[in-house]
Amino acid sequence: MEGSSAIPDLTDAELQAVRGAAVWYAKYHAGAIATASDDPGAYAVAEREEYLALITALEKLGVRVRVPDALQQAA
């Protein structure tokens, strides 16, 4: 889906469901991502980047999720 600019129209209920699922995921994984915040391994770096991309996307959808302190510098 990377590079795709065509996003289908979502109903309000669908958009709310996507927001809710993304917020749950972000909150659920925040601790694990923060725990590995100083891990220089490629997998850990990719996980952090993906997590921060999710946080940014949620902000664009009008949802603010607190970024764990350990990831503040990367955000």
C-alpha cells in the first residue's frame, strides 16, 4: 500500500473502528516499544519507526496518543 494515494471513502462507523483499533494497538504496544528504545538492532529500529508512523497517522485523524517518554527524542 506504500505510495498509494487512493484511500477509499470510509463511513463514520468505519473510520471510528479504524481509529479505535489503531489507538488500542498503539497503547498496547507502547511499553514494549519503549523498552526496546535503546536497542540499535534493525528490527527494533524498524518497529520504532512503524510505531511512530502510526502515532503520526492517528494525529492526522484527530487522535492524540501519548508517546512514551523513551521515544520522545525519536518522535
